[in-house]
Amino acid sequence: MTQAAPPVHQRVVRSERRYQSISGYAMALAALLLFAFGALVFARHLAHPAVGVALVLAGGVLVPGFYMLKPNEGIIFTLFGEYKGTDRSEGLRWTNPLLSGQKISLRARNLNTPPLKVNDKRGNPVEIGAAVVWRVHDTAQAIFEIDDYTKFVSIQAEAAIRHLATLYAYDSGEDLDEDETTLRAGLDTVADALKAELNQRFASAGVEVLDAKLTHLAYAPEIAQVMLRRQQATAIVSARHQIVAGAVGMVEAALKGLSDRNLVTLDDERKAAMVSNLLVVLCSDNDAQPVINTGTLYT
């Protein structure tokens, strides 16, 4: 005979549900009336002393049920370990004194991660940091599904930033597509991707991300100087390309102007010499030194 497999225990994920409390002002009035009638019974002997004792005890039983909540604050109620609900009502409230309550902040919080050394898509070591604005939106998940949700947020944020850095290169280059997003040039796109990943990671903790932005981005110190020279070389090449393109256009305009006005007639050899001289003058880093030719064009 084959032995039946043991039943698999399904894990229950608790979600927040609203707890309906009672106005604390009405219950405070009721407690005061009970105390007052109890004292009146003792003072005026209106009834047996046991009645006065019962009234005072009844008022005393109501006192532990009072609590206050500030704006953007909630309280989680449990009864002998069983979750009963979350109250988000502001002001003075009252509930069953047998319930145990745990307050939790619903305000937005900031998490500023220190610069982390990670490798980008190319494998280059970079330093990256981010500021994350988050808050608790499901109190039951934050308290019952996670041991310490603040520590969970900190660790998962670091993991998300490390993973994000591996998806993008620090800067554009010949090995990347022209429209490919990079960490330095695509900050808005990278921030949206970081926010989406953080929300996915925080979902099990009942936490939502309101905003996420990179606050620090730089090459690691060991390669910073090399990458700086690379960026400078790229900038120089780009500038030279524009200078040459502009010089060619100016030489073309000069030759065309001389030809249209019939100021001088040049053969191919002299045109080549003129083009060479003009390009040297226009593309040189230093000021050109003029040379006066006292002979003819061919000497």
C-alpha cells in the first residue's frame, strides 16, 4: 500500500481590514456618569453599597479601552493573538478593553541609502546611491508578514539599487545602441525603473514607494581618472569633427566665391594648395603665422 502524502499547509497572507471603534467622548461621558452615580450612592446612601461598588467598577472597566490616534496614524488590534482589524480614526476613541493594540505610523518616510559600489552593465565599478520616499499602506502585512518592516525596506532597497545598476551602463559608448538608456543620461527612466522594482519588492511588506531618485552617481575611485580621460578624449574627437566639418564648408564657400566673381583662376594644383592652407589655418589649435610670398604663384 502506498502511504498518502501529508497535507500541505497553505500560508495565509493577512491583509488589512477596518476596525470600527466607538467615539471616545461618548464613552468618557458614560464612564464619568458611572463614577458619579457610584459616588452618589455612597454619599447619599441611595442603595446598597454593593450597587455603588458595581457602578464604580463598571466605570473603571471602561477606562482601559480609551486611546488616541493622531493624523496618519493607525492601531492594530488583536484579541488573544487573533487579528481583529486596524483603526485609522483620528481623535479620542474607545474599544473593547480586552483587545491589545499596537500603533503604527502611516506617514511618509525617507530612506537615503549610502553610496554603494556596484558594477554597471559593462562591468565597470561605479558608486550609486538613492533617496526613497515610502510609507505603510497595509498595516496587517507590515506587522504580521514581516518581522521588522523598516529593516526589510532598507535591505531590499539596497538589493534593488544593486540590481538596477547591472541593467544600465554608466555612460553611452560605441558598444551601445544609440537610443539605449544609461545611468547618467537617462535619470528619469532609471528612477521610474527603480520605483517599479521597489514597489514589487515591498509588496509583501505592505509598503508602497511614493518616489525614488538617484542622489549619487560616479565612477569608483580606482577607475575615475581613466574614465575622465576617456570622456575628455570623446569630447575632443567630437569637437574636432565639428571643426573639420565647419572648415570644409568655409573652404568650399571661399572657392565658390572666387569662381563666381572671377577674381582669380586657379588650376587643380593651386586649388589643392589653397584648400590645404585654409584647413591648416581653420583647424589649428594655435594662431597661424602668415608667410608673405614675394614671388609669383608658382615660385
